[in-house]
Amino acid sequence: MPTECSADLFEFAPVERRAVVAAFDGGKITSDAGALLLGLADRAIGLVGRFAGCFADARNPALIEHQVRTLVGQRVFAIALGYEDLNDHDQLRHDPVMAVLAGKLKPVRQKKCAPVAGKSTLNRLELSLPAPSRYKKISYEAEPIEALFVDLFLEAHRAAPDQIVIDLDATDDPLHGMQEGRFFHGYYDSFCYLPLYIFCGRHLLAAKLRTSDRDAADGSVAEMARIIGQIRSRWPKVRVVLRGDSGFAREALMAWCEESRVDYLFGLQGNVRLTAEIAAELDQATAASQADDGRPARRFKDFSYRPRKKAWSRARRVIGKAEVTQGEANPRFVVTSLTAEAWPAQSLYEELYCARGEMENRIKECQLDLFADRTSAATMRANQLRLWFASMAYELTCALRRIGLHHTQLQNATCGSLRLKLFKIGALVRTSVRRIKIAMASACPFQREWAIAYARLSAQAA
């Protein structure tokens, strides 16, 4: 008898004389069962509820199907799970795990509605105006959202540390349309935004969307005054060190640091005077490299420097690195308020300044793993909100990693790796009168780490 063909049945090469067929008829199955850990992480730090509290809702309560908290949580969870587009929610709104995360299995008022929102409702949320309008009745306030990032950072510490190092960096966010604030940036050779990121270790303190027609340090004084003021209101005795590349070695920021009892360590753009200052050290490094079969050699010099045009209000401590690599001179400089007694020249550069490169990995997590560069809305306001949604997804995933995965093989995994290893787990969902059973794949290779994270997050959320 000939094999019956069906448009819904897919045949593959047989295995051990058994036919291999596939079909989309498994019923309530999810590919994101591991997202339950994200829900636990949210309970542990209270992110979604407080983020939703930064929105004003002028809709008629009698006509609402999806609360603001549901909309905000749905967007944050989806980004963490790898769904960067609002269009994804046309199908994602029917996913049983998304319904569980929202705490809502059935529609409240509209019987044909899915438990969570579709793309149109979420689009109205993202395109909100400063004040509610006829068609966009949900709006957000920027100040409490910005303060929430710092609150989450403070709450992650049981006690005030003696010192914290805060990193600042600006990066490109390429644009591919005619968005508001579109400018060409010569260094990045593209039309882009120039967001300012501020981190303390793995903690994101600020993600500020800016146009690219400005200096990298523009607005950094105001941001640091706000952030450090909020930190010192909780930790009045903490010592703060700002760290950044040469784009932040600006008089306004350094003078503010000196007036505000904040130390700084910034890269410094080289010039003829600075290079001449370390000429002897470059000669020594060249000789050492030649004597060692051309291997890299470096020497350091500690000196006081002030630009001739008096761009700085005072002379400041500068460290010069005289390095020779493959026979070529590679001089580098940093400017700092830290003393030579506390930080000798070589350790200051190699141990403290070079560690700022780790921040670039954090930015990659935000922009590549969590789609913070998906700023394709027409307005700056909507794109800033998109950046914050991605940033909150980063904060939630980092909380899971910090609380649930320390001293495991995933304690340093990126957000993208955590998604693949802990969140993307296939499961059959069975709903009965008394419980919802999510039967996850028995072959999941990271069951032990998942169970550890569950136990730790549950204890924190209790």
C-alpha cells in the first residue's frame, strides 16, 4: 500500500528501518520552559513590578485586558529569551510559559484574546508620549527608571563596599532608517546614535541614548552627579573611582571629580609633547626588545602634565607607557587623580586601567545578546524606551547569574549562553484543575545548574 502524503507530515531518512516523520501536532509545547527561572529572578529582585510603576496608565480600567505590569514583563522576558521584535509576539502571546510568567492563563474580558498581549498593544506601549493621548494612553517617566538601575545595584550588596570603580563608555548604535536624531559619525563611518553606558562591574547603572553629533563625554557630569549622589545617599563613606577611555579625559568631568571627592582614571590622547616626555623610556624599551629577540618590552614614567593652551585648570598626574611591539613604538598615556603612593605607575596602568576592557564585554551583552541596538522606532523617546527594555532584560539575567549560578560552571556565562543553556528548554505543558505541569526535556545537559539556580532563587524570593 503506498505511503499517504500529507502537507502537515514531514518525512526524513529512516533510522534502523524505522520511518522518521515530524508534524506540528504536539499540542501545548514550549521551547522556553527555562524561562521559569527568569520569573523566579524577578520575584527575588522585584524588577518588573517596579519598572511597571514608572509608567502612567490613563486607560479605562473597565476596558483593559492587559495590565501595564503584564505588558512590561512580557517585553522584558521576551527580550531575555531572544525575541527582539514586536512581531514575534503575534505567536509568542499564545505560549503557555509566557502566560505562566504573566500569572494569567485566560483572558479576563475578551474571550478570543490570548493571555498576554500582541504586537499592536505592545507597540502602543513603546510609542508612548510624555503625556497620555487619545490613542496612546500609557506614558513613562524617565527619572524613576534611571533611579531604578542604581537601586538594583545598591540592593545587590549586603554591605557597603569600601571602594567601587565605575566605568563609562560610549559606543555606536547604527541606524538604518530616517529616525529622529539621525547624524553621521566620522569615527564609526555611519549614521548612528551614540549611547552612553555606565557600569560598575557587571551592574548596569545607566543606558542613555544620545545623538552622535556630540562629544563622547557630553552629559557625563550630570549623569555621574545623579548616580553618585544616589549611591552616597545609601553609602556615604564609599570611595568612588571613575574609569574611562580618552574620550572622557575632559576638563569639566575631571574638575567635577576633584570637587566632588571622586577619583578618576582616564585614557589620554597622545601628542608630540607627551611622546617626548617618555623618549628615554622608549629608547630603553627598544633596547630591551632587541636584546630579547624582538619580544615586546615596556617601561613606565610618572610625570605631571598640563596642556599648553590651558585646556585644563591645573597640572595633573599622567602615566606614560613606553612600549615597543614588533619593533614599533606604541606609546600610551593615562591621566589620574590617584596618588603614586596608592597606585605606582605600572600597577595603575596594567592592573587598574586595563581592567576597563571588561566593560566592553558587558556592552556586547547588552547590544548583541539582548538587542539594545534595535532602535528602529521613529522617535528618540521610543528608542530610549527600547534601550531600557533591553537593559532591564540584562539586569534580570544578571540577577539570575549572580544569585543562582555563583560557583557553578555558568557563573561567568554571557546572557546569550545562559539563554541557550538554561532558558531554551523544550517542554510539554499540561494544565489540569489543580496544577500546571511543565514536563521539561529529560536530555537537557544543564539540569544540575538549573536545579541549583532554582533552589537559590527560591530562597532569595521567599
